[in-house]
Amino acid sequence: MSRRPAPDTAADSATEPTTEPATEPATDFVTAAPASKPPKNRLSPKKLLLSKWTAVSPQNREKHFLVTRVIEPDPPEASVEWVELEAAHSRRSMRIAWRELLDGSRWRQGWV
């Protein structure tokens, strides 16, 4: 394959004056959270089934977990409160309140 030479842009810039507008740094974007407060995981109990989680402080070599079951409440109108997590390493299951997964100091979304 042959490459074409780049066009000469020096001649173009000499004939046209360039005026770039002064830009100010954007401040309306998401700012970093304070170092003392970990980020909050965003999630919905409807989307938890088969989601993957990483423990920030692994215990018994169990770092990666999979949500294997969303435990439905007795009255179907009530909201979901509990999920079952299974450790990928040992296949041990544990039941936790799904809102614990919101705590970024204990859980990270995905297998990190």
C-alpha cells in the first residue's frame, strides 16, 4: 500500500486568519468525590440477577461474587430486600440486603 503525502496546510493557514475562541475550563462535568467518601454504586434491584461484584476487602480468598438469586418478598407488592451472592472461588452462598451493594467502600460493580 502506498501512502499519500499530507496536504500542505501551511499555505492554507497563511491565507486564512485563525481566530480561536477563548475557552474556559468546563466546570459543570462530574467532579471527583472527596477522598474520604467512596463512590456510591448505582443499581436497581430489578437488574441485580446474574450481576458480578468484587469485594473491596476479600475474606477467605473470596473476592469475586455473582448474584444468583433475587429473593422475592411474600407479598408481591413489597419491594425486594435480599439477594443471594455466590463466591466464584468457593461456590459458598450468602444472603445479604441488596442495599449493601450500594456501599462503594465494601463492593465494586463487576469483576475488578
